[in-house]
Amino acid sequence: MSSRNPTRSRSRAASRGAPRTPPPAGQPASSLGSPDATWIVPPELGGRPLDGVVRTLGALSWSDARRLIETGKIAVDGTQMLDSTRKTRAGAEITRHPRAPSRKAARLAELGEELVVHVDPALVVVRKPAGISTIPFGDESPEEREKTLDALVRDLLARRDKIRGRAPLGVVHRLDKATSGLLVFTRTLAAKKSLSQQFRVHSVRRVYLAIVHGDLGKRTFRSRLIADRGDGLRGSLDEGQRRGEGQLAVTHVEPLERLRGATLVACRLETGRTHQIRIHLSEAGHPIVGENVYVRDYAGPRIDAPRLMLHATELGFEHPQTGEEVLFEEPPPKDFEGVLERLRASG
């Protein structure tokens, strides 16, 4: 946590993420049931992250490959592996075990200890991993509802404070399931009212890192967003549509690094509409790498990525209890850095 300084994102945005403690290896493969597939990692895949290797060898989607790993159904050289970003050596034996007991709940519990960036009596700031919903949306099974970020943080705080049941938690903003980065929950009604008002008047500092297709320069995007632009997707109003419709959305974009076929950019939100950054970048012809929704109108070559390359790197606000201006910063995770490294190497 630091005092607010808008210039810090530029100097730190492209830095390597702080090292995380990798999830421990799981059970011996012999305890996972019989494998239904065995692969030997070829030389050309040596040194690549496990999810990419499983995806290639198994002819799978990124999400299916990561799900297999995170649920404990992949073993490397006879040991269950739960870290989808772990580098894989050439010649390693990878086995798939469809009947292995799921390790998803255990993996989320392990993640829990790494989630908290800051906690005090009024609020908790967390680093959200990609692939976890912020809150339930109503159509999940009871099991899936237990795996949302708010449920995980409630349980974590309850254990920390030694209270029965789940700790109270207020939701004042969200990140998309595919997005990683900083998010704040409140712990008191007064804090929720204060932060909700700050979000409402757009005084909260929110900066995201994104890897986008193409060469994108410094821009400010300003449009009115509607829930359905005519094709079932959120988007901006056309000039011919009625004034006053939709919600004003403003995104300030600054390029940080030119890459081969892509640009690393910092996106500062002036407003905070649903999918605002994704929509503005896509409509400008520069969809985010890994985008699979707002990409219908993009005809250029797509850069491969394990997920949406969007990360909430800065979160600043007036602390609801102390009145102090605070700024939290979080470098991008390993999967984001991996795509950056690959694009830098290809340039």
C-alpha cells in the first residue's frame, strides 16, 4: 500500500510479477486411477508451461487443458501436478487420469493464503486469479457457488478471525471471470457506503494492463454503452441512435511496449461499465489477446493465449475509515508474463 502516485503504473507495468509459491505437487500417479492417455513431451515443447503442452498434445482448448490440471487429473513423471504454469522438460512423461478425485477445492484453499494483499477492520484487498468468478450469478450449482472469490475470502477471513460461519463481506465492484488482479471487498456497512459512493462518482483509481492485437497508440475512448447493440453483445451506440440512451463509458489508453503484432497498454478507467475496456478496444480494431466474445468483427490474425490478457494492476481510493488516499499495485501473474515473454522473443 502506498500513497497515490499516478505515474507509478508506467514504470512498473511491464515488470515481472513477484514470485509466488507454486502449488505443491499432488498425489503419486499410482493413486489417481488408470490413465487414458500418455504423452512424451517432444523437444519443441520443452520448457513451455504445462497447460500449453497438455493443450497441444491432447488437442484440447486452453480452458479444458487448465481444468484437467487444476482438478488434479494430470501427472508429470508419475506425480500429480496442479500448477498449470509450471515449465515442462523435454522427454517428460505426462499422463491423464480421468477418474482422479478432484483437487479443485484443495487448490482453491491453497490459493486462499496467497489472495490477501491487505486486510484491516474496514476492508480487504485481494489479488483475484483468472478463472474464478467474483460472485455467484444465480445459475451455478451449490458446489460452484462455494468456489467464487467472495466465498473463498469469507471463509479465509472467518478462519483468520476465528469466528463461526462466514465473515461478512460487501461487494462494491467486480472483475470478469477471465480477468486477474486487484479487487476490494468491504467488511463494514460504513465502508461499503463510502466505497460504493466513490465508485459511483468515479473517484476510484483503476488501471489495467492489457495485451492487445496490433499497434495501438495513446487514445481516449468515449462512448455510450448499451446491453445489446443488435447482435446480442454489449457495445457502443451508433451515431444514428437516440441521444441519452446507454451509459457513458470513458477509457484512457497509453501504450507501454510495442510487441510483435501486439501492444502492451495501460488502461485507466474514468467510468466502470461492464466489459468497458474489452468493448472499447475491440471496437477500435484492437481486441485484447485471448478475447473470445468481443472479437467477431476482427479479421486479423489472432495471437494465441491461455486466457484474456487483462489484469487489474492498480487500485486506489480514499480509505473509508482513515480518510487516507491509498494505492495498491499488483504486477501481472505468470500466465500474463508468459505471453509477454513469448511475444518479446518472437520480435
